[in-house]
Amino acid sequence: MQWTVTIKKRLEKQLGQLPKAVKASLIALMKDIENYGPVRGNWPNYGQLSSSRHHCHLKKGRPTYVAVWEVKNKERKLVEVIYAGTHEKAPY
């Protein structure tokens, strides 16, 4: 059974401001989460921030772009991407 990945409303509005390469990486990350689950050790600088919150880098360099996602319901396999943007503003 696949995971369901949603995007936080605030992030939906900000997607248009992300560079194309970062947006493409975010879409690829979301597809990986759908197919293989929220633990993505194969992504650059992946880290588990808490029992339900994870992050990884979408683009290295300056500025560094990161994504943060949260497992909302393990039984229903529901994940929500809560942030995608520069490293400085990430909700760690």
C-alpha cells in the first residue's frame, strides 16, 4: 500500500516562488515518499528530526533548499510536506 502525501496550504502558495530545479526535486521526493515511505536515507543530508518529522536537502550550495515533512497518521499512511524553502527559515 502506498503512502498518501499532501502539501500544507501555505506551501502550495509558495511553490511558484521556488526555482524550477528545487520544485522538480520536491516532486521527486514526494514520489519517493509515496512509494517507499517517509524515511528517505537515500536523499542528501536526510535526518529524522523527531519520531514523526523528517528533513533533507533539495539543493546544496548557496542558498541551500530543504524540505520538511511530517507523518500525520502511520496507520493510514498519511504524510504532509510542511516546508520547502531556504535552510535559514526551516522549521526545525
